[in-house]
Amino acid sequence: MPSLPDNIAAVLTAVHERDQVPVDDARVMHRHSNTAVALPAAGRLVRIAGNPDAHDRVAISVRATRWLAGRGYPCVVPCGAPFLVDGQVVSMWRLLDVSDGPPATGAELGELLRALHHQPAPPADLHLPTLSDPFDSVASAIRHHPGGMADEDRQWLQSRITVLREAWADLPTVLARGLIHGDSHSNNVIRTKDGVVLADWDHVSLGPREWDVIQPFYMARRFGRHSDADLLQFTSAYGWDARHWPGFETLIQVREITGLSPYVRKAPTQSWARAEVAHRLETLRTRKVTARWNSPRRS
């Protein structure tokens, strides 16, 4: 086994003993909210969530993707139920034959979302949660990691969450509620030899479809991830343009706040995350709507 951090090495040892698969060729793909480790010889991908409270959420993503894959929807395919290793939630997935082609286009993301939103109602035994309060994660991060930001920033953020919670409750939705991915942006679209698939289903739920559709616009504004032409292709492929919807700005502002969660959790111990929290909050407080934010570090 290659030299790896102790927590990852412990997980791979457990995977080897549990499933009798080779792990000597393990390769860390990325590390952020989750750590992804490829096992090429075994044909599997190991995903590791450091928060033990993530078990139920990961189990839901496994059930949802198993159902979707069984219907022929292009998504990642799970290999068994998640399990715990030293407080970390481990899930196993079929390793994709990734292509070296260009990143996913807006049109491809739009087609994936359109197909997802046209799926029938999921079976009740999937036990999908309802997205009733998108602020739960960031509010929890603020409570449990108080050292992640300055006191005045924390007070402003808590006040802003209160305001946006009210706006969320009054959101004038126009799309039907139903199955949503929850984190649908181009980085979660993987190009394979057989086409594109949608990955990272940790936020799958039942809720307003606008929550999925707004994500590319948020990513374009804050990270420059989509050009105007790409967004036009996205809206054309999906069949609806959120920019003409009265709730557009409100939902982007909700996305901006909820996207702080992983940074707030890491900020007390990682200086780059604390700096990013401060940067984002400064741009939000001063209403710098075109200010760019930094993407997460992958290691």
C-alpha cells in the first residue's frame, strides 16, 4: 500500500479485510468534504466521510443511486451499504472508466437534470428526506465550530440566515417539487468512455427543482465556472431559464450561505479555510456580487 495518511490507511485495511479486494494500488483522487480513493485493480472507488453523523445521509445516497441506476439513469453505482471505520463513514462505488475529454458542458448538465426531474416519484422505501431547511448544515457548523470566524462575522451570518430562512419559506416556486440531486454542478458530472454520469449524491432529497437549476448560475457568478454561452446551453437543454424567475436572486443568496458549511468546519484548524470564510463573508456583507471566490482545496 502506498504511503497514506493514517485515517485513510486504516479505512483501506478495513476494506481489504471486509471485502477481500486488493488495495495496494490505492490512489487518492481528492480530499474535501469527502475523501475519494480509487482502487483500480478492484474496480472500486472508496468514499470516506469524516463526520460519523453522515452515515444516514450516505445510506440514502446509496439507496437512491441504486434505484436510479436500475432505471438506466446515468449515475454512479454503489457497491453495498456504507459502514463505519474509526468514526468515518465509508461507502464503496463502482470505479468509472473516466475519459480524458473536456469538462462537462452546460448542455450535458442540463440534459442530466432534465432526465432526473422527469423520473417518476421514488418508492417510499427509499426514505428520501425532504429539503425543508437548506440552512441546517451551515447553522450546525457555526454552532459546533465557533472558532471558524470572527465574532462580528458570526453575528452577521446568523442574522442573515434568519432573513433568508423567511425568504426561503416564501419562495415563489414554479417547477413541480420532487426528486432533486441537491449539488448539481459541473464538477459533479464525470465524463466516461460511455458518456457523462452524475456523481456525489450526498444531498439527494425531495424538494423544489429550482434548487438544482440555480446551482450553475451560482457557480458561474462566484467561481467563473460557466460562460454566458454555456449557461444558455444549460437552459436550452433543461427547458427553463431561471433568470426570468422572481426567486432567482434569493435562491442564489441562499446557495451562497449554505456553501459555507465545509469551510466553517475546517476553519478552526486550517488557515486557508478560515481565510476563505472571511473573504466570502466580507464580499457578502459589502454586497460585492461579482467578487470571485476560491474553489476548495483537494488535498
